[in-house]
Amino acid sequence: MDQGFSCPTCRSPLRGKYFKDGRAEQGIKSLNIHCTNSDSGCQWVGPIRDIGSHIKADCQYQRVYCPNKCGQKVMRGSLEMHMTGSCTEYFVNCQYCKRKGRYLLINSSHLDECPDLPIQCSNEACGEMIPRRSLASHKETCPKALVPCQYNTVGCNKKIKREEQESHNDEALKEHLEATMKKIDTAMKKIEVLCQTNQVIKLSQYREKKDSNEDWYGPCFYTSPGGYKMPLNVLANGQGTSKGTHVSFFVCLMAGEYDDSLEWPFQGEVTVELLNQLEDQNHKKITIQYNESTEGPCKNGSNPNRAELKDGGGGGSYLMKSWSITQLLTVSI
């Protein structure tokens, strides 16, 4: 009768009457043996009955499949290192930004761009740990950052810590003011050059004005933004000893909106050019100087019949120049 027993040596099925000897089995199972992984380094020695549980749960040298299902078999003692190192299917969350990804990625290249990774401020004596996303804005306000003086645009080239800027300004107040005033003076001179006014004024019906001795005024203009107010006065038939032979014109100073803030008497130069409209472009130009050598009546005189001249502050003024009519015969007006 086959009772399902096998030869313990060759494992061939046994036929005949056999029975299980419990006492012998207990004796055998009490015998000590070495772990089957002793060649790999396991030093466990114990009864045969315990070898199964040791291999299944305790032996650090037993090769097991990675629980992340990456397909790799590794020693149980190296499993954690594998799962947190070379395992291609081990996912973790970044401890800073909480992004989920494979362990190798999160703990290597991801850290080079993680927006919440704490980075130490590079400014000396600061040392504050700032999330990468906030590092740029921190450096704009970091009290330990070296910054140029607020007056660097006027010549102060010192660099100081941001927290010391106010005390530096107090200590260098005089130097800053002097540099600022020098900068303003230079800028004002440039503005004066850039803001010189060019006016093109057209006088129509010249013949009629000449024949009728008409006293003609052009539109008023300012010499510059916030400057002196002037018109051009033209007598087509001349004035005084130039009458009938010359064209005379006057540059007049008028009462203007900004007179209270201007220097008087007026000093400067006015250039008047008579533009020839023919192709030969035979223009006539003259420059009138207002300076200390200008005759008194030109700086201080007033003529209520000629214009509304400025009262006080140097008085109203007009300066006359004439062109010979014979010089203007080729000029079309």
C-alpha cells in the first residue's frame, strides 16, 4: 500500500507499509545545522525545525525580490539600500517641495532646481537659509548686501552694506550735496543747449506792408521751456535813417509767465535768419547779443506803442537791426 512516503536519500516513492516515527522526527529536527546561506556569510546555527522561519524572515543573506516590483533579487540585508538607491521603481516625495518622483531623481538632479531647497545667502555675515524661489528677492533687501551709494549717479563710488547706508549718507552729507549741485549745474547747461528755441515766422504781403509802412509783429514765443517771452517786430519799409532803404526788425522782450523766476536783465544771443525761398538759398543771417555791452535803451527802454513791454526787472527792451533793401532784391518774401 502506497502511503505517500519517499526515500529520504533518493526521494523515490516507497511502496509497502510505512509509518511516521514521531519520536525519531523530533530527534532529527532537534539537530543543529548551519544556514544554507553560510557560503554568503550567514553565521546562523540552529535546530533543523527553525531553518525555515530563519530563511523566510530573518536571514540577511537570503536573496528576495524587491517589493517595488523592479524585478531585482537582492540580499535581505541590502534591500533597504537597494530600494533607496538603485531601485528604478522606488518613489518618494521631495522633503522640501513635496514633488513625487523616483528616489534617484529626487535626490540628485531635482535638488539642482527644487524651488524650495534652502540655500544659504551668499552675503558675508548673513548666513540665512532662504528657499531658492525667494533667494533673488531676499538679496534685494538683505541688510548685509554690499550696495552702491545712493549718490553713485553724482560721483560717490563707495559700496556699503545696505544696513549702513543711512549712516553713510549722514557722514557724507556735505560731499553728496556738493556733488549733486555740480551735477545739476552740468545738467542745466546741457538743457539750455538742448532747449534753444527755433521759430520759423512767415511775413505775408510784404509789398503791401512796405507801401503802407505797417508795423508788423510775429507770434510770441519762449526762448526755452520756462524762459523769456519774445516776439519779432518787422518794419518792411525800414525805421528812422533806414526808412525806404532797409528792412528793419526788432527783437522784443515781453511780459512772460516765468519772469519772476528768471534773471534780469536778460543776457544771451538771438539769431535771426531771413530765408530766401528761391532755389539759390541766398539766406541772410544776423546774431544779436544781449550782454553787459548792450546799449542801455535796448535793455531798459520801453515803448508802449510798439509792444506790451515788461515793467521792472530790467524793463522792457527791444533791439533793432536792419538789412539794406538792395541786399534783399533777390529774396522772395
